[in-house]
Amino acid sequence: MIDVYIDGASAGDPGPSGAGIFINYKDGSVGHYSIPLGHMSNHEAEYEALLHALKICKEKGFKQVSFRTDSQLIDQAVEKRYVKNKRYNQYLEEALVYIDEFDLFFMKWVPSKQNKDADQLARRAIQQAK
């Protein structure tokens, strides 16, 4: 099972945004993705990071994945399969379609200090977007 660390960031809320995805393939190799997202809120950037990471994992044919995020919003939405703010409902619905296609999917909240690689990649993506 691979470990996928995700983070979304915005320079302003809303503002130029980016997604960072760090994948530990557990075979000694890693993947780094910095994805400029355009102008959006921080929460939207977090959801976009989740969606991009899910798409990458599906494209690579992974069946078992373990995701890590420092966003409690994302962690709780995925765990409960529910969002309070209907503004994010479409993001969650799209994510759940991908999630349900995996044989095993885990999501775990981690403190920001354990998500530094994804955070740096997200911040790099913001710079690319400017």
C-alpha cells in the first residue's frame, strides 16, 4: 500500500492557489506533484489536492492507498461522507466516486509538521501560478 500526502494552499483567501502531492511508493521511490490551481479559497485548494491525488492514483492503477492530510475539513468530510457547507458537496461527491473504486482506501489526519513535503509542493505550485 502506498502513502499519499496531500495539501492545498492559497496566497489569500481566496487567492492564487496550489496543490501539493507527495507519494511514497514504498519501493524506495517517491512522487512529487506541484499543481497550480488558479484563484480559489484555501478549502477549495484542499479539495482540489485530494481530487488530483485520487486521479493520479487511479491513473497509475493503484488498488490500495493510504492518504494523509493536515486538513481536518477534508479528513472529516471523507470519513463521514458528508459536508456541512454545501459549497463543497460537489468536491466530496466527485472524490467519493474515486474512493469507492479502490479496494482499500484509508484517510488519516496528521499534524502539519508531518505533512511538510506536500505543503512545500503546494507552496511551490502557488509560485508557479503567479
